[in-house]
Amino acid sequence: MVLLELKDISYRVKEKEIFSGLSLSVETREVHAILGKNGTGKSTLAYLVMGYEGYIPATGEILFDRKDINHLLLHERAKLGITMAWQEPVRFEGISVRDYLTLKNKEIDPSKYLEMAGLHPGLYLNRMMDSTLSGGERKRIELASVVALYPRLVILDEPDSSIDMLSIQDILNVITGFKENGASVILITHREEIAIIADKASEICNGKIICTGTPEKVTQYYKTRKCEVCAGRNVPLPELDELLKSFGEAGGDKSILANTEHLVASVHKILSRRAVKGIKLEAVESEKGISASVRLLKGTRLLNPVHLCFGVLHRSGIQEINMRVNFEKDSEASFIAHCIFLKAEKVKHIMDVVIDIGENATMRYSEIHYHGIYGGIEVYPKARVTIGKNGRYFTDFLLINGRGGKLVIDYGVEVGVTELIARVFGHAIDDISIKEIVALNGVNSKGLIKTRVAIENNARAQVIGITEGNARGARGHVDCMEIVKDNAIEKAIPFVKK
């Protein structure tokens, strides 16, 4: 029995036509995956079904349980049993997780819904719904709250965004749980391993549904189809806006650049930069790449992180970033690099960083990658770090969204206190190489190398972690964990040298 039916929907924003004759049906207890390139209207489709303010079809019908709901407001549709989990969960303040999960029904046991989303009730029920929760934790709690509603139709917009690679199975369990509870699911995703759980899948392009069938058929069509004639319904955006839009659709928070220190670059073009008192940020673009220098002045302690946003928006291209970072004595700051390559079919990204951390200075550096489904990306992050007396350096590399392609991490750190963390998920024929060396040359220096690698299909991975204790009181540790599925091959070489 058909629960939801969209008939010949057209929708415009001013002069821009988003949908033209779009039709879609979802059966009762069916999980229906929606795929499409950036800008084709996947989230717009969700807003139309949910009845979000301003999202009204120009023509066509939206039928729910064979009744026309075009005229119904969002809260009226919610009463019918239609609900949505947003790509970026809403932030709440002043309410506990327990109270949030029982807002509709105080009689339910919230513990089982947290467990279904992979969270331990004892650790989370009494926590507050505030900024102390990570993006992945908020996403899981939101999914648990939606399950607790027992909806008839749930729309999941990129449910895997912000979720750790080792926790994808928990998300799949939640989706299966909706179906077992009698609900239908519209599942919007970029990821094949998520879409494959669906009963049926459809691809959106050029304002219409162009392919519907089994998830295997549609994901293969989505991966191999080359769109040469149609550039999608959306009017091309300025490059900065397009990069930020892609960042948002990949699960990032587009608002982070509004009032923070940042540097944004697409290929070899600098799109935006902003520095504040205490930090010297310089960047020069050329045909060969971008050269940047960052100097944190003596005694400067930045409360907000400095955001670096790099990407290649097109299917092919080379981006080379050479950066020199100098933290002067007693300074402290955090850097977050967002690397966006959603359309990459033949793209190379080279990041070469030299870091000098002064006496009593602390640097925290996170590098988060957002890749597409094609695997045509080569990433070469290289860092050489020197740490002064009582200095500290912490880094976290994360690649769990999309295909890894070819990844070659090459990190080397000398002296001080350091912690290197890498988390990578490889699929298909991805080729992953991680080499991290920590030379503990200072008295009482400490070092930790921690890697988490999951690979499947025919992916390959090699992880080398070396800690050298070269001074009195030096302490080092190498911690590797690998998950290997299918025909994947992984080799880990942890080594601690005294």
C-alpha cells in the first residue's frame, strides 16, 4: 500500500526552477533512498514533504495516506505522523537528554532508544543538551528521539553525517528499527553503504526522478552516469558560496566562518581570509599552489579555533598547500582544517606543513575530510613538527565521509608532548598508507600514536607507527586498531624504540 505519493510536482524559487514534473511514491514500511549530486534538490524534496515554511509546490499533489496534504502546515503534518531528522541537529540549552527524549510521552523508557542509537543510557540520560555534546552525539540523540515518536513516515537527511566510521552499523540499526515499528523511511544519503539498506532507491537530476529501482541498480547508475548536458537546476553560485554549500551538504556547519579567524581556498585561489589580534596570517596564491604562513604571537591564547577550509569543487584538478606555522612562547590555539572534495574523479590534494612550537606553547590541529563517492582523489598530508621545552602538540585526522581514494599520511614529530590520532574508513579499491614517527628527544617527553582504520571490499591499508625514546624519562605508546571486511587487506607495524 502506498503511504506517500508525490504527483507531478513543480517548485520554483523566484526565477529558478528546482523541480519540474517530479513524481515519487513510498510504500508502507518501505525504506526509500534518495540519491543525487549536490544542488539537485534532495533536501528541498524533504522540506516539501515536511511542509517547511515557504516550501509549497507550484503544481502537483502531495498525498499522504491517499489524502492531499499540500495545504497543511508543518505541525499539522507532524500530527499525522510525518517527522524529520535534520542533517544538522537542532541545539538545545537547559534541558537534559532524558527530558528531551520524553517530551511527547513522559511514560516511555528513554533508555532503550538511546541503546538503539548506540549510546549508553547511564552515560547520557542526565547530560544536558548543550555544546558539551559532539556533533555525532547530538545526531544519535536526535535519531533516538525520532524513534521514540513512533512516526508513520520519517525523513532522514544525511543521517550518517558527523557519525564515526565505527558507528555506522548503529545508524543502520536505527533505520531498520523504524521499519520494524511500522514506519516508512525516506533516506537521503551520499553513501552507498547507507543506501544499500533500503528496499528501493531513486536518483534526482534535472528536476525529476531519473532512475528508480533496487539500491544496487541505482547506486551503480549514480556512480557511473556522466552528466554532460545538464548542470543541475540550481544557478551556479559564487565560488565561495558554492564551497560553503558543499561543506554544509557534507555535514559541516556553514556558519563557522562568520565571525572566526579563517583561511578559505579553492584549488589555488584564495576566497576568504580573516585574522584577529595576536595572530599573523599571510597567504599568497600562484599557479603552482598556495603558500601560507601563520604566526601566533608570544603569550597569545585564542579562545575560538582558527578554521582552514580547502577544496576542489570540480571533477579534476590539483591543489597544493605549503604552510609554515610558528607558535611563539606561551601561546595557545586550535586549528581545524576542512578539506572538501565531493565531486573528485581525478583530483590531487597535497598539504605540506612545517610547524615550530615554542616554549610552553600548545597547538591543537584537526583535519577533517569530506569526500564523494567516486574515489578519484589522491591526498598527501605531510607534516614536520618541532616542539620546544614544555610545548605540546595534538593532532586528529578524520576521513570517514565518502571514498578515501589514495591516502598517504606522513607525519614526523620531535621532542615535547604529542598525541597523533588518525581515523580512516576505506571502501572499494581505496589505498591507505599512514606513517607516523614520534622522536622523544627531550627529558620526560611523552608521545602517543593512535590509529583507527576500517576497510572493506577490496581496499588496502598499511599503518606504520614508530615511537623513539631518545632521552631520560621519555614515554611513548603506539595504539592501533583495525577492522577488516570482505577481501580487504591491512598491515599494521607498531614500533616502540628505546
